Amino acid sequence: MQSGVTENLPRRKMRRFGFEETELERRGTKFTLDAPVTAAVTLSEAIVVGFGDGTIRFFQPGISHSTLKAHKGVVLCMTTDGHNVFTGGDDGRFLRISSDGQIEEIAEFGTKWVDCVAATKGKYACSSGKTAHIWSIGQSKATALEHVSTVGGLAFDAKGRRLAITHYGGATIWESKERKWKSSKLIWKGFHGAASFSPDGKYVITAMQENALHGWRLRDKADLAMSGYPAKIKSFSWVGSTPHLVTSGANEAICWPFDGKDGPLGRAPVCVADGGKQLVTCVQSLSSENAVFAGFGDGAVLLAEIDEVKEPIVLKGSSDGAVTAIAVTESLSHVLIGDDNGHILWAKLWAGDISGKSI
């Protein structure tokens, strides 16, 4: 990690029955809310959190959190383009929420859920059933893209020119060509869920219904099969400039290397943040530090460098809910941790400011 940011954080050993309460917890603020946390995203110095009762809450340093009633049911999915938050719910609504809390309904699909959302500069998309809908700035109507089965995941590449859509049997890569979308098929048996492009755009990775990841190297459609997980992979995040793809689904954060021309082909992953008998349920990048937050089924959260030799830092001790969301503000001043029992920890990540190296 970069000097002066986390090097002085205390490292605590795991007890037999979990991790003890930490100093970060004691200086933070805890909330017990009425619904599980389903997602969280960073919007500058605010963390925007979605809940199972359809509410959206904004957490910002120095002021009380605010609450909006956005959906009639569960907030199923959430993303941001850096300026607005986009949400989908089981009430069939696709919403755009501004940084000052203004809600705009983009589309409404009746009884069909909005299962997935994605956004990038100038474009945003959602899926409902077998259809993905893409909106581009300057176009009055969405482009509808049909697929062979229910859509499992959506992801734009870094430039916003390609959209990966997953479904049964693989993924479809849609590329924007003079206001038309051209498709290319990536085939692998089984149902594919959440999707992501690698930061350099050379790979597409999906989380499968089985306890596995699958991926393709796009230049030649070579398959990447990453299996052997004890549980389904519900969370993954790209970390560092190498980069590594860090995933949940095991009792450690599994970090697949994507450097070089072949990425993880024929290579073993780096494994960090050992949780003992607990499984990782949520991961979140701290890319500037080549590190990852790993949240566990017992509520504990560790911060680990992508280095098997170094001990992780315990940020949050064990509690009674599985971690479902971790997010940090853009300046890295504050961290938010949420779980499936509706518990929120909102805390300064550092006891002093970052430049002062005070913990």
C-alpha cells in the first residue's frame, strides 16, 4: 500500500469464534434500520445505499443521513455514472436519482422486475425479463435488445462503446456502431449472472449459477474457467493496476491475476484475508492501495493487500449479519459497511487525516 495511508493501522489476530470489535467501530456510528442492505455506491463524498424496503439513503461526512422512498418493493440493483444513481426494483421501475435526491422515473415495466442496471458516461441501461433497454444521450427512445433467456447481468466497458449482457448459454457483446448495436456471441453452457469487463477491455468475466466464474479473452474468444469455489460468487471487484479480479465465494478473497497476454490462464490465484470458517460475501476494491475490503458471513470486514505474505487489517469485528455492501467516499475519508440484517456502520476510515498518518 502507499506509504502513509494504512501502514499504521493495528493488525489484530482472529479469535477462535471470530473477530473482536475494532477501534474503527468504536469511533464510528452504527444504525439499525428496518430492512436489509441490498447495494451501495459512491457518489463523490456521499455513499448511496439501497434497502429491501425500497428506500434509498445518502450518507455524507458531517451531516445526518437522508432517506428517500424510491421503490414500492426491494431495491434490486444500483449503479452510478459518477453524477447520478440508477436503481431497479421489483416494482418494475427504473429510476435515476440525482445527487440532491431528485427522483426521475426513466421506465416502468409493470409486474416485470428490473433485474440489472448499468451506466457509463452518456449511456445507461436496464434489463427486465429477456430484454435489455439502452438509452443514449440525444436519443428520445431506448433501444431494446432481445435475448434467449432472462438477462443475468449488464456491464459497459470503460469507454462505454460495448455492453456485455449475460443469459443462459453465455454472453452477448453489443457494440455501438453509428447509432446501431452490433452483437457478438460468447458461448458457455449454463446460466451466467453478474458481468464485468476488465479495465483494459480485453476480457469479459461472468459469475455463473454454479460455484464458478467464467470468462473470455475477447480477441480470440478463448475460455477462462475459474471453478472450485465452495459457494456462489455474489461479489467481485477489479483491484490495482496489474489488475487482479477479486471475488467472494470462499473463506478468503480470491484474487485472479490479469496481467500479461494470457491473464489467469494456467495460473493460480492469490488468496488473502483469511476468514477461518466464514465465507466472503462481499468484496470492494481499494485500488489506489492495491488492496481489497473483504466482508464475511459473520459481519466481519478485513482490509488486505494483494499479497499473501502480509497480514490483513481488521476493520470491523464479527456480528450477526452477512456483509452485503462496502463503499468508501471518493477521498477515502469514510467507509460504509452494510449487512443483510439492516445494520450500517458509518465511520472515518482514518482517525486523523490521511496525510497526517494518524490512526
